[in-house]
Amino acid sequence: MNYTLHQPTSMATPLTYLDVHALFVVPALVALAIAVRWRRHEVDARVAGVGLVVLTGLAVAYTTPWDSLLIARGVWWYGDGRVAGRLFGVPAGEFLFFALQPILTLLWTVLVAGSVVEGVRHSRRDRVLGAAAGIAISLVGLALLRDASTLYLGAILAWGGPVLALQWAVGWRYLLRVRARLALAVGVPTGYLWVVDRYAIDRGVWVISDTYTTGYAVAGLPVEEMLFFLVTNCFLVQGLLLLRWVVHRWQ
């Protein structure tokens, strides 16, 4: 199964990676920034600002080598003339996305997170259980790496497990307490990025290999791509919610 469903009828001005940012990511960022500015009196600006800077930096640093390896392996590639400049084999537009997605998701999270919930206790046993759950996800991912058709799926799980282990060790009980907010904060940007990803694939901006994927898709979007955006947005939202909770407890 090849996920490039349609090619544009005219190739004179093909959609580029930077066009995707300009059409879909940047306008959403501007709207969210205005909304956060409008509600600035309801937001803990200092904690939110620190969280945005730290989590965005970590996202870029943690994603770059993983992304570079998968591109080199041929898990996905880019259409002719769709990207500009590369570093470590990663296009400039991809690096830009590593920063823009966290900002997009975290701004939305700031709007919907609400106040910190009091009275959540997280024991040493809870920390061990949270870490073990994340490690188990990584082990499943490592097992899936053995087969070509599950390589992309396994790479996401193996890469994502350590971050989830750390976050769940810090406060999975708190995340469970605020699960409705967590679902809203994760679900909206994830759904939006699914639509953007599906559109970019359809226009040939990037191509997902049928060799290294399961072949399952929802509305034309490979399940591996869906999982990637879900997992990365969980990283971001959980990170900010836990940061706010930890700082609140210290204070």
C-alpha cells in the first residue's frame, strides 16, 4: 500500500514543507498566542513560559537523532522540491516542526489546563509502577523492531517509552486525576495535526514507506503517523501539567 494517494494535477508550484507550516501551523499558533494573551490574567505566565521553553528544547534535542535515523533507513522520504536544506539528514522544515508543534500544543494546553488540583498523593510505589509501565512500552517497541512491517511502530514505542516512564514516575496519579483536561489538551492538537499530516501526504510533501509500516490506516492516514502525534502530544501536555503540579507543591 502506498500512502501517496494523489498527486497534484499541476506540478508547477508543488506544496512544500514550509508551505505546510505557513498554511496550517503558523496561523494556528498566532490564534492561540492571541487567545493566551487575551487571558493572560488567568495564566501562570512564569511557569507556562518556562515549561514552553524547556519542553520545546527537549523536544528538538530528543527527536532529532531519532528522526534522522528513520529518514536514513527510508521509513519516510520527501517529494522532489518539497524541502529546503538538511542538517544530519533532516530537512529544515522538519526542524522547524520540532519547535512549532510543541509551541502549538503547549499554548493550547495553557488555555485549557485550568488550576492545579490539590490533594493528590504520589507514593514511592506509584513512582515505581509509573516507571515500569513506560519501560514496558519501550520493551514492546524493541520487540516490534525485529520485523520490517512494524519497524516504524516499534520505533515510536521504543523511543517514547523512556519519556513516558519518567513522566508517569513523577505523577501518573495526578494525570489520572486531571484526565479530562489531559484528554482535551492532547486530543484537539492531535486531531488537527492528523488532518494536516493527511493533507501533506496526499499532496506528496512526504511519503510514508509501505515496507516499514503495517499498512493499516484511518481515512488514509497510517496508524503509525497517528500514534506519533498522539505520543508526542502526550509528552508535551503531561510535561506541562506535571511541571505546574510540582511547582505548586514546592510553593
